[in-house]
Amino acid sequence: MEPIEFWKMNGSGNDFILIDNREGKISEQDMPNLVLKSCRRRASVGADGVIFVTKSKIYDFAWRFFNADGGEVEMCGNGSRCVCRFAYLKGIAGPKMTFETLAGPISGEVKGRFVKVLMPLPKGLQLDLDLDRAPSWKTLDFVNTGVPHVVVGVDDLEHHPVKEEGRALRYHEYFAPEGTNADFVRVVAQDLIEMRTYERGVEDETLACGTGAIASALVSAERGLVKPPIKVKTRGGEILTITFKKRGDQFQEVWMEGGTAIVYEGKLHEEAL
């Protein structure tokens, strides 16, 4: 196998391997195994997921996004911010762009290290899910922000057993067969919430989750606890800013903005797989 050029980037601590695959050097059949092997920490590059940039007949480019377990998913908020900066710096698109995903077209704008993206319209909002609750859960809600998220309101976020409870919710029969991501949220002020996320596909807590930040912000707003623009403090300590408009009972023009970081450029050798 010829070495594969890649960039390592992170968005608010959510880290990704990005590969320009517009020439199709990596086949669709080979993608899941490459993702599974390259995302192993210590044994390979290590990442929460892999982004393949591909051609689009309609937009600036398209992507294929895979979580670390080798499973392809529709959307990733922090990954979408990283891919926008990657595409801009690689000359694939201008500072304002639109790219194709399984969740629909995503528009983004690059401003130095900061990137904002217009996210898919949320769907399936449900407050007060009819599930058995742990005593520490104040609220239990759900919304799909490109991928499914259950949002749990808690008081003591710092010491909450996110990994254990997140895994239980992720595999709960109510969300079968696809499963769900699980966000644990504490409201700090009218414009600030803190969150921790157990991510489906990574199967662990991550330092940040963009779609989870949006889900947490929208649910908190629907409950009248916060108003946009809403700052979401991630486990990694960085801040994502969520803005949106509400028309009737529908959320519209949902934007997420935050920083990105280029960690390094490299070549992935066969020995790492």
C-alpha cells in the first residue's frame, strides 16, 4: 500500500483524521477497516473519527464520515468545522462553502482558526421521555440534530458517571436499533451551559461533541432555561457558540461556531494498519 497523506485536526478536543480522497485512491470497501485500524490510539494515529473528502456534482465537495468503530454516520458537528478549514486551506473551496453529507448539505464559513457551520434542521424533539430515570436526572429529553441525542439535565456534572449511564442510554431498547448519543447538561446562566457526552461509535466520553452541543442548547432553550446565543462549555474546556431562530414550534438557521486546530500533517503507512 502506498502511504496515505492525511491531516490530524481537532475541533474543541474532538479529534479527526482528514484525507483528501477526491481521486478515489481509497475504495469505499476499504474505508471501514482503514478507519477502525487508524483510529486506534497508541497502535496507530488515533482519533475519534475519519473524514474522507470526496467529489460532489452539486456542491464544493462531499464527505464520508466514520466514527472510530468503523461505522459511517450522517453528521458530526465538530468534524464539519474541521473539514471546512481543511477544504479551504487545501484550495478545495473558498472561505464560504457548502458540502454534501448523508444528513443533507452543510454550509460553512472559515475565519482563521474559527469556523461556523449551518447545521441540518433538528427533528424529533421530545421532552420528558417516558423512561425509567436515575434519581440524579432532573430532565430527560431527545432531539435529532443530524444524529440522535438524548439530553439529561443534572446538577453535579463534574462527578456524574457519564460513561456508565451514557453507555446504558446509548444501548437502551427505546433507541434501538440505531442507538443514541447521550449528553449530560448543567445550566449555568441564561447564555451558558456545560455538557459532557458519551458518543455512539466512539463508545466512550469525548472531549467535545458538536451535534451534542446543539442538542443540549436547543433542549435547554425549549425548556426556557437559556436564550441564544448560547455558549456551550465542553469537557475539553473550549466554548462552542450556538445561535438559532424559532419560528412557531420549529428551530431554524441553527449555526455552530468554534475553534479548530491543525495538529500535524503526515503519511499513514501500511504498518499502522
